Amino acid sequence: MSRLKNRFEELAKSGRKALIPFITAGDPNPDFTVPMLHALVESGADVIELGVPFSDPMADGPVIQRASERALEHHMGLSKVLKLVAEFRKTDQLTPVVLMGYLNPIEIMGYEAFANAAQRAEVDGVLTVDLPPEEAEECVALLKARDISPIFLLAPNSPPERIRKMDAVGSGYLYYVSLKGVTGAGHLDTEDVKRKLLEIRENSNLPIGVGFGVKDAETAKTLSAIADGVVVGSAFIRKIEENLDNPENAKAEIIALTKSMRQAMDS
Amino acid sequence: MYNMPDEKGHFGPYGGIFVAETLMPAITELNVAYQRYMKDPEFLAELDEDLKHYVGRPSPLYHAERWSKELGGAQIYLKREDLNHTGAHKVNNTVGQALLAKRMGKTRIIAETGAGQHGVATATVAARLGLECVVYMGAVDVERQSLNVYRMKLLGATVIPVESGSRTLKDALNEAMRDWVTNIDDTFYIIGTVAGPHPYPAMVRDFQTIIGREAKQQCQEMTGRLPDALVACVGGGSNAIGLFHPFIDDSSVKIFGVEAAGDGIETGRHSAPLCAGRPGVLHGNRTYLMSDDDGEIIETHSISAGLDYPGVGPEHSWLKDIGRVDYVNITDNEALEGFHALTKLEGIIPALESSHAMAYVMKLAPTMNSSETIIVNLSGRGDKDMHTMAEREGIKI
Ligand SMILES: Cc1ncc(COP(=O)(O)O)c(C=O)c1O
């Protein structure tokens, strides 16, 4: 059984919600990433979303854009990201890792070569921002054949038939983008999210992670009352950006934020 | 008969819709409106009126006799898109998309621009229709096309310099997409070339084919037959597809698309994805791109801001693969020769983008005989490039 499925079932049994941090691989440098991932798990993360840097991150706000730029200065491309996942797996066999990025690096590697490499690195899910289900048939089949979950986004303006489509092609969980905009933008309206999650649940039994705009423990707590998982990205990456001269500080601050979110979500 | 794309927006393996989920409803809405209005006689009549009285169409087909004689080969005919209102072919498309935006009840227009021609053409139609207009432009381009930045501001547009990535056209497109995702309800994104997710490549083409339809008729009237060759520069590829498309089924007509070779293809400093790139996905479609082995997009180089783009419209990728169009390339220095030739011999100052097409004509025409004809798309005028030219030649203005 897949790690993702396992993890969400365990959480459901214990009545807890998934805390899903996102960081960009290789930011601020390649040596930072794997120890950071282990520290996230120790501080209460249930699933890891690992950003694959891309030169043209169209759906991301300035914070994650700059993270990509920093990582690309170290040439942190897709094949190197897969190596980091393999390294993480050496000492963590349980925490699901989801790659999140854009399609072109996968196109250039080739779908089948990518699916094989992701399987070898023991990746659990792949979320490709600019690959909607209509264009995803080939890629999804290759991933599913290797027990890797293709994870799809839903937006506030996604109609019910679209939710059902994502439910049919996706697996692992659905990622609900809580606002119209790019990552790190504005404030999400929890009432709006609540209403939309009800609609999503009417059309899908997959767990739902909510992300885009979760900045603090309080929002994480509010969302964990209605969603199955809370995704936090820009808030962590901002810590990295604020401590570029001292990555260890960044790590300490990210650990503290993770712990406070975990605590708030469990209380 | 050539009939592309399919209903999902595919030109063979190219094109399609590769966007984040938030954009899907907007793209569906746009596609429905586009399918509907392109068949609506009232919409088409209004578009025709605007093209005639506001843009100044039809644009002339001009026989460049002196230049033809000088080159000693084929007869060269210039399709004078430089004479359009705002000085380039870009306005054919912005007039069309703005009418569509109005029909769809959108109140805010956004656009990306490289050379600034598309930004100016967008700001122009937005001013006329009283729509709010925001133009994204790479910070590098803001600098090298400052005249157009000023024009856009005069027209009431807000110009936002984009500081991310390579700070050129591709980054402006990224930023416009981000704006669109954020303001999806009231905003219409006018893409300036035949790129982007479906239906943009088909829609922009349909607005630009007026170039080729006119040229075909004008050529018949002036020479009694079809041309032997077509030449146009290819950035995203909108002026080129506009000229080429009505001739695709005319197999006697040879077609040449001219990419920017910058410092030369062999230097790697160029903007020629069809000549030296590989297929990938960027900005909502699958097409030839300039990307490295990791799939990261490579920085491009061209003397002309309007050709400085790492991708190309997906239909061109298809036309390359099926061998219907020959894609060739012209360096910065060669383009400058084309620029000067047309200026000195015909009294017409071409845009640096168009100068690439002119430079290829200088290679092609001498290989043909004097009873044959070439139509070359003079996609825009060179006023905007005076600063770049003067700087290049060490002159202060
Ligand atoms: C005069 C002119 N020609 C050509 C281009 C290139 O665009 P496209 O390839 O879409 O025609 C531009 C773009 O700014 C332009 O201003």
C-alpha cells in the first residue's frame, strides 16, 4: 500500500490532520534540503511537498520564485532533486514525499524515464502545476503503474464536473488552492474555503489538502477543522529568505513554526 | 485541406492547454466566446469596420522595384504592416481581442510586451474602449524600448517593469499570467502572439490572417498569379502565421520563417527555438523551446526585443515538422544590413524584427529569377528602434 494512503488512513484513525510543508529543493543551497526535511518530520510534518525549481514558475508568487532562482544558481534540476529524495529515503521510509513543479523538466527528461527515476527514488506523489487532466493521460498512466500518485489542483472556481474529473484521474489527495492567485498571496477566507470543501466532498472521497495563503498557526488550526491536510509553503520559505547569511537560523525558525502549527492543529 | 488545430487546440503533438487549474474556467469561457463570435456576422462586421477606419486596412502591397533590381533576382513585394495605426501588425490582433473582451463584459485588460509594439497596440485599443489597461514588460526591454514605454503611459496604461528571471518577454508573460490568475473575474488577457494556451494560438492567428488574405488578393491583382515565396520574421510567430496561413494549401508557394540568430546559432546566444531548440512545454502550450537538459528555459538573445523569446507558436512547430515551412535564421549583424538596405534603397525604415525578414530576402532573391515574386512581411516600422540603432553605431541622440 502506498505511503500516502497509509499516512492519511493513520491520521484519520487518530483524528489528526496532515501538516504538509512545502520547501523548494536546493534553497538556499543543496546541503540544506535533506537535513531540513528530516527536521520537518521530527517537528510534526506528515507529508513533504518538495518543490522542483523551474526557471519560469508561472503559478508562484515572488517568494517561491526567488527560492527557485536561488536553487537554480546551484543547478538544482529535476535529476538532482530526485537524488535528494533518494538520500532522504535512506533514513526515512515512512514519510510520503510529493514532488511539486512544472511540466517542462519532466517533458525534457521524458515521461517514462521520469516515472522510472521517481520510482527508484521512492517518490510518492507528483503534482505538476501546469498539467491539467486533459493533457495528463500518458503521464498519469505511467505514474499510477508505479504506485506513484498524480496529485491535481482544484481552485475556487472549479465547477463540480471538474472536481469529479480530478477525483477520477488523481490519487493520494486533492490539493485545494484556497484563493484565486499565486502562491504566497493575500489572505484566504475560511468561510469560502469551508463552503467549497463541502462541494468537493460531495464529489470526491479523496483526502483534501488546502494551501496557498496559510501563514500562521492560527490559520492552520482553522483549516485543519475542515480539511484533511494543511499545506504551508511561502511562510517557511520566507524564513529561509530572511536568514540567507545564516541557514541554521532559518532551520531553527522553520522548526519553531512547524511545531507551533502542529500544536495548534492538534489542540 | 489544412485544418488545424483540433478541438482541443492540438497541432499534432503541439499546442494544447497546459495551465494551472485556476485559469481553466477563464480559458473555457474565452474559448466559448471565441467560437461564438468568430461566426457572428455582427461581430465580424464591427471588426471589419475597425480594421478599415481605425487601423487603416487594407495595408498596401508595395513593389520594391529599386531593391529588387539591386539584388538582381526575384521581384520583391512588401506587405506594409508598418503603415497600420501604431506602426505594426500587432494592432490587427488587439482590435479583435478588445472587441471580444467588450462582448464578454470584461473591464480590465492586461498584456505582456517585448518590443512594446503589442503593449502600445493594446493600450491604444483600451484607451479607445475606455478599459483599464496594465502592461507587463521585462525591465531590460523597458530600458531598450523607452519610447514605447512613454507611448503606453500617454495612452493611459500602467506599465509594470518585470524584474524576475531574464527580465525580458518570457518573464513579462509569466507575470501577466500571474495577474490573470489573481484577477480572473474582470480581466481579459490580450496575448500578443500566437502562443499561450488554446484558444490563443488559433485566435490570434485568425485575427492576423487578414495580412495573408489581403496579400493573396493584391498579388493576384498586381502580378496575375500567386507569389513564389513568402518571407516573415518569427518571434512568437503572429505576423508570420498571419501571412502564411492563407497560402498553406498552395503548394507552389515556398514559405520561409526567419528566426533571430543573435550572435550566431553556434554561439548559443540566439532566439531560434525552431532552428536550434527542442519540444517542451511553456506558457500553456507544447512547442519548440530553448531549454537545457534539466528543462530549464535558457536565456535568449536578439538585437530585436520582439524576437527575444525562447518559445514559438505551436502551429509553427507543426509546420516545421511536416516540412511545409522552412525555418531559417538571421544574425543581428545580418539584420542590420537588411535594415540599412531597405532604408537607403526604398526610403522605408523597418523595425529591427522585420529587418530579419529583409535580410533573408537579400539571400533568397538573388537565387530566383526576375519573373518570380517574393512577398515579405514588413511587420512594423523602425521608429521605436532609433535609440538601439544610434547606440549600436555610437551616435548620441
Ligand atoms: C514589428 C514587429 N515584428 C515582429 C514581432 C514579433 O512578433 P511575432 O512573431 O508574433 O510577429 C514584433 C513583436 O514585438 C514586432 O513588434
